[in-house]
Amino acid sequence: MKEKVAVIGAGIGGMATAIQLTVNGYDVSVFEKNDQPGGKMGQIFYGPYRFDTGPSVFTMPELVDRLFIRAGVNPSDYYHYSKLDQSCRYFYEDGTCIDAYSDEEKFTREVEEKTDEPPENIRTFLDKSQSIYDVTADLFMFNSIHDPQALLTKNNLKALLHFGRIDAFKTMHQANRKYFQSDKLVQLFDRYATYNGSDPYRIPATFNIISHLEHNMGVYYPDGGIYAIANAMYRLMQDLGVTIYLNHPVRGLITEGKNIRGVVTGSGEASFDYVVSNMDVNLFYEHLLPDHWKLKKLRKPEKSSSALIFCWGMDGTNPGLKLHNILFSNDYQGEFESLFRHKKIHPDPTVYIYISSRAVEGDAPRGKENWYVMVNAPENTGQDWEEMRREARRNIVDKINRVLETDIQKKIEVEQVYDPPAIEQHTWSYHGSLYGNSSNGMFAAFNRHSNFSRKYKNLYFTGGSVHPGGGIPLCLAGAGIVAEKISKNEH
Ligand SMILES: Cc1cc2nc3c(=O)[nH]c(=O)nc-3n(C[C@H](O)[C@H](O)[C@H](O)COP(=O)(O)OP(=O)(O)OC[C@H]3O[C@@H](n4cnc5c(N)ncnc54)[C@H](O)[C@@H]3O)c2cc1C
């Protein structure tokens, strides 16, 4: 008889773990509190518009493909994606506009033309980012750093020998200052700290690997928008025979000594041989397995930032905008001080505009656009969000009008707002943080919760709040670690 696994949560990490364990011969059930899978990778329909409500940037698609290939099916029977020619269009307050082309030659030429930055500086920087990735990826991304046995492989020991080369002792901003002459380029590459909800002035420069993912490996986009990824994984789970319970919050666990015997839902109790939590680990120890000391330890590290998102159905089109657009703050350091020290949104925030209707026919009616307008927001510590939303909206509209020389107020036909409390409530993410702990500080990677419990033999953790962290690629890498551990009967 197959051993039974319960996965709590149908986020990307939960679904990827469920798929791999099913392929490895387990009988898997997934319990999801919401009426749709995907967790933070969500979508909404509003009037004639569709909006992705979570991730918008898709890197390392091969990690998604691998799930399908391992299941013996062709990924393209489930979803299609293509590489973008341009990852983003960047706007600065002085009127400079830089297009980040995927073609390195084209990008370096564009940058030289707009900022006088010599192309070789970008090449040197991107080569270095790649070399940091080559040293760190196996060690930190695809292995459990909490398990000495997994760490002590030949490859990992080699990587540890090269530790001095991974720029762990300076911040991303300090490193980028050394590579680039132009403040605009420093800001452009500092921005990647926000890809895991961190502060470029404090995150180790090791995280310049994110620039490698985007600039060397490329940014991709699925047909139908980002939610197509969640849909594809959901369909694969169904086809593999995973039992999926939507609208089924897990309310408790049944324990017996050093084992978890099963889960408790609104429909009763069910027995399992293994339990994998895809919940935010803080809330897991608050609600499912209350543990005061554990919580105290978990809450110490600084949390990643959250987001304030306005989904706007816009009358008319704006040819000056691309699929992904950034309007940079003129006070970048001040913006991160506001977010992490004062827990506020800066009055001149960096504004991100993602318009999926540029790529997906049907996401907006003809002659209109769906704007997902996001600013970095602090984690929810009980601020007056109504007031913060009002003030941020005014500042965002002013900034867009100023930088794009337009008047958008009259063009906003419909509006749906997501603030940190809404993200917290919808996905049960502690304080609405997008990526669990922040990566601010040299030892942040070691402060993440491990993928397995030290107390319970058959309890595992997957998803953005545990090792190796948040973002689609890391959640998928973490799912691989958990599936392998269970399948090899390792703990
Ligand atoms: C606004 C925003 C923008 C982002 N942008 C990007 C981006 O551009 N690129 C990128 O790579 N990443 C991005 N991310 C991060 C990325 O979306 C997440 O890291 C990733 O989707 C998290 O997946 P997860 O496996 O941790 O699960 P989550 O998405 O956190 O899902 C957990 C699931 O568990 C369910 N759940 C919780 N508790 C229970 C319970 N007790 N019982 C049953 N179900 C439960 C929840 O309802 C939820 O569905 C973004 C996130 C957000 C919110």
C-alpha cells in the first residue's frame, strides 16, 4: 500500500511538492483553504478585466518544466511560455528612460547611450553575478543547509572553499557602486534586492545572483498570464490523481509522541504517514502546532517587505509603457529606510506598472488596459492602512502623471486594491510579507526555518517562508528538497 502524505496549502511550493511525491509513488492529498489554488500566485476577474495579483516576473522556467518532465508528460501540453525581448522599461524623474533588452549587446548599447556607462562595466558585473550563482546555487538553493549530511558533498565542499568569492561581506549597493559609474545603473541593479523583499543597502551582494537570473538567463512570460503556471500545475496534480480539497483549511494536527498522525479539517480527522506544511511557518506554529519558544525564535529575524497593489482597468492605451515598467524613486535609500525602519510607504515611492493586456489578448477590452500598479510596502504591524492607502494612491497618481506626462485619474474605470493586511488574510502570510524573512544581513539565509522538523519525524516544510526562501524559483527548489528527503526517508 502507498504511504499517505498530506500537503497543507496549494501554493507553488505545496503543489510542486505534491506533484513530485505523487510521481515518487506516494498517495498525496492537498488541503487548501481558498477556493482556488496558487496562493500568492493569484488572479482576479473584475468587470471585463483580468489581473494577476501576485508574481509578474517569471525566471528559471526550466524548474517548472522539470515537474512535468518527471511526471512523464510534455510541459507544452499544459502551458506555453516565451522569453521576453525586453525585461523592463525604466523611468527616472529627470526624463531618462532605459529599456532593459534581453540581448546583452543591445542592452549595453542602450545604457551607454542613455548614461555613458561603458558596456564592459555591465559585462564584468554580469559575469561576476554568474560566477556567484555557480558557486552558491547548489549549496544554498538545491540543498538543505540544515542537514550536515546533505551539505557535505564534494560539490558543496568545493563551493565552501570559494566562499570568499561570493561577495558576502559587502552589501549589494556597495558592490554595485564599485561596478558602475552611473547612479542610474546602480539604482537599476540595486532594485533586484526587492525581488526577495529586501533592502539593497543591507542585503549581501551575494544576491546579485538575481541580476544573473534576469539578465543572463532571461525573463519569460506564459501565454495567458502568470496564473497560467498555477493552472498548469493544478491540472497536472489532477491528472496524476492527487486528491485536492479546496475550501478546506487545516485547523489542527494529531500528534503522537514524535510523530504527526494526521490533520484536522472542518470535515473531521484524517490519518497520514507524512505531513508537509506549505503554510507560512509562523502561522503554522501559531495555529496548528502552537509552540511559544519556536514562535519567539521565528519572529526575531526581520520580515521581508509587503506590497500595496492597485489593479486599475484603464480607459485608453499608453504606448509609452511596456509589459513591465518601473518609475524609480528619486530617494531610493530613503524609500528603504521608510519601509524597514519606519514601516511606512515613502512619499516618492518606486512605482511598478505591469500591464498583462500587452501580452494577453482578452485581459482588457480593445482600446483599454489592465494596470497592476505596485509599490513596496512595509510588513503589516498594525499601521493605519486606510490612511496609508489614501496617501500612497495620491503620491502614485502624481508620480505617474509627472513622469509619464499624462493625467491618469480620469482614465481609471475600475479599481481593486490589495494592501498588506489583504495579502496576509488571503494567503495567511505572517504580516503580509511576500517572501517570509528578509535577506537583510549576512546570516539571513541561515535564519530561515529548515525544510524538516527536528521534533517530529514525519513533518516537513515547503514554500517561501522556509529554506531556501520566496519567489517562484526558490519555492520550486525547496519543494525538490522536501520531496527528495521524504522519498529517501531522510530526516
Ligand atoms: C504581490 C506579489 C508579487 C510577487 N512577485 C513575484 C515575482 O514577480 N516573481 C516571483 O518569482 N515571485 C514573486 N512573488 C513571490 C511568490 O509569489 C511567492 O514566493 C510564492 O508564490 C509563494 O509560494 P508558497 O509555496 O510559499 O505558497 P503561498 O503562495 O504562500 O501559498 C500558501 C497557501 O497555503 C494556504 N494555506 C495557508 N494555511 C492553510 C491551512 N491551514 N490550511 C489550508 N491551506 C492553507 C494559503 O491559502 C495559500 O494558498 C510575489 C508575491 C506577491 C504576493
